[in-house]
Amino acid sequence: MKRGVLSVIIACIGFYFMYKINLSGYHAFLGIKENTEIAPTTQVLSKLYKITILCIGLLSLYLGIISTIKKHKIGILGIVLSIVLIILACIPFSQYLQKNSAINTDFQNKKVTILAKMIKETYNL
């Protein structure tokens, strides 16, 4: 029974970790004002966090399976939570948060607008 409860606790920690990572990605995107590029370290850390969440989900799945084999019903809950965690780790929720924000995510259009503004200021049109 200890492994089943541990499986559920680890899955809940994985969900919290996934929430914090997606929230930090959203805040990193909000930090971009005039820049049109996302820092490479943000992209690398995003992949690292995804791998970490997948490892947490696999650990929870392993403990849930061991608990289920020993005939504890709580292991089934651990298995379900870990499978949901593994699936949700592949979905970038920060993109959905960005769609609801008031930030213009069309960077190509933003570059053209800034360029047109610079030309108008230069030639006093």
C-alpha cells in the first residue's frame, strides 16, 4: 500500500511541477516586449522540464504497477494519474495561455510595422 500512495503523491507533485513550468513559460513570453526572439536558454529549459515531467510520470507509473500487482486498489489511481501526467507533458499549455493574452504574437507583422514606422520617421512621410 505504501507504493500506491507514493505513486499518487509523486503524480500530484508532477502535476504541480507541470503547472509551475507552464506558468513560468507564460511569464517568459510576457517578458518579451520589443524583442522578437525567445532566449535559447528558455527553449532548452523547456525541453529539460518536459523530460523531467516524463520521468516523474514514469516513476509514478512504475510504483502504481507494483502496487497493483500486490493487489492494492490505490495503485490503479496512481496508474491513471501517471498516464494523464505523461500525456499532458506533451501538450504545451503556455501556447493556450498566450492566445488569451492581449499580446500580439504575430512577430513577422510586428517587424513590418516597426520597419514601416522607421521609414516614416526617417523620410517624414
